[in-house]
Amino acid sequence: MTSTQGAARTAGISVALAVLAAVFLISGARAARADTTDPASELAPAQVRAAERFAGHDGLYAPRGLLVEHHRTGKLERIVLLLGRRTDGATVLADPTGRLYTGGLDDFRAHNHLLTPDDTMVTYRDITAVAPHETVTVSGHTRPDRTPWTVAGISAGAAVLLGGAVLLVRRARRARGGAQGEETAADGGAAAH
């Protein structure tokens, strides 16, 4: 497959996910307005308990849907996060396992154990807003920042190379100094006779 074909396939998947997301979000909003489904029925007990520990009994709670396409299987899945908002305005997202994410969508993508960087999801751009409206298609997980490890590895390698070079130079100087001392002694002894 050429890079152009790959880009076209990726664009096609993104458009299909956007259309499915719109249908998903619109149908979810209609269902919530018509009270035909109970959003709480989709929530895991662990995530409800976790969000309640954060937001307390006076907090505001709202389900937030993610439409996920799993890269390996190609299957679509709906994952519901629970938004908890304290009276002071602080927010948290609780996933079905009960893990909490206080940094919104970016925090969820960086630290969740549910999705991979190859998975694609459609959700609200500002997932912690009271009335979100703009959708976004993003990867299910961000790739970890390996910069600190890379810098540390390069620094350690450079230190080892520098230390080795210093040892070689010292050894060469000692060897040269010893050889010069022997030559001086040999020259001095021969000159005296």
C-alpha cells in the first residue's frame, strides 16, 4: 500500500468515525432528553464510587461517552466515563475500572489502561464541560514521552565514553613517561662511559 493509499484509508476511517460519533452523540442526547434510558445503568459500580469519593454527595455527575474503534479488531465499542464535578468546580473523569483522571481528556489519553495508541476514539473536545458540543477524533492513548530516558541514556553513554577516553590517555602517558625515563637512563648511562 502506498503512502497516498494509507492516507486515504485513514481519512476514510476518520470520516466514518465522525459520522458514527455524530449519530452516537445525537442519539445519546435524544435518549437522555426523552428519559428512555438511564445513563447510570451503563456505569460500573467502581467508577461511581470513585467519582463520588472525589466530588462528594453535593457534586454534579454526568456520563461522557467515547466511541472507540479498536485497531487490532476493527470493532467499535462505547465506553462511558463518569464526569464528577465538585462544588468548587474541580472535575474528574472516572473510567469503568474506577481510575480517576483530573486533567480531562489529555490526562485520560495519557494514563488510561483501556486503550492503545493505535485505537481511535471520538468524543467531546472539552469532555469536562457542563454542556460540551464540539467533537474530536483522537488516539485512544498518547505515546509516552521518552525524552527524559533518551537524554539520560545519551548522557550515560557519553560519560562512559569520556571516562574510557580519560583512562586510555592516562595509560598512554604513563607508558610514554616510563619509556622516556628508561631512554633517559639508558642515554645517561651510555654518555657517562
